[in-house]
Amino acid sequence: MEGVLGGRIALEEAFEAHPQFPDHPTIFFYDFVRNSHNQLKAVEPAKFHACDKISRDAEQEIIGRNGFVSMLTGHTSGKPAMLTGADPSSPVDFGKDVKANSKIMALHVE
């Protein structure tokens, strides 16, 4: 799980380095990323590797959240901006770092 935590930290740092952070409403997705990170840190590796149902369910939730973030940050139509009340005709460009790190997290399954 250390690799996942490292990737999660890289994604948070990419959001924080974004020129519109924290001003653009769609950057709120950062909170979603940070909450996913906290959920991941709460999973005890020993229980996870022992196939504890609660730990495995938490892992599935985090995998789903990673995919959702990747979809939202890679979407260019402006529709994800509507989730935050932002103007869909002026979508935020998350940039290559956020997009790349969110894609990595969506593909990363341990």
C-alpha cells in the first residue's frame, strides 16, 4: 500500500501546484482526493492482506473514487464543473500533472 500512498501524495501535490488552486470551484475535487487519501490511510495493511471484509470493501471504495477522479479531471466538456456550480462554458484545465497522476491512481490496484 505504500506505493498507493505515494501516488496519492503526488496527486495531492499536483492539485496544490495548479495555478488555479484553490480559486476555481472545480478544484474542489482536491477535497475528494484528500478524503480518499485519508480513507486509504485508515486501511490496516495486516487486515487487508488477511482478506478482512471491511478492509477489502474500503479498498473497492477507494478504487472507485480513484476512477471517478480520473474521469472528472480528464473530461474536457465542462460538465464536471456543473457538479461544483462552476460555469461549464469555462472549464478548468487540470493540466498534465493532475491528469497523469489521477490516471495512475485509477489504474493502480494492489
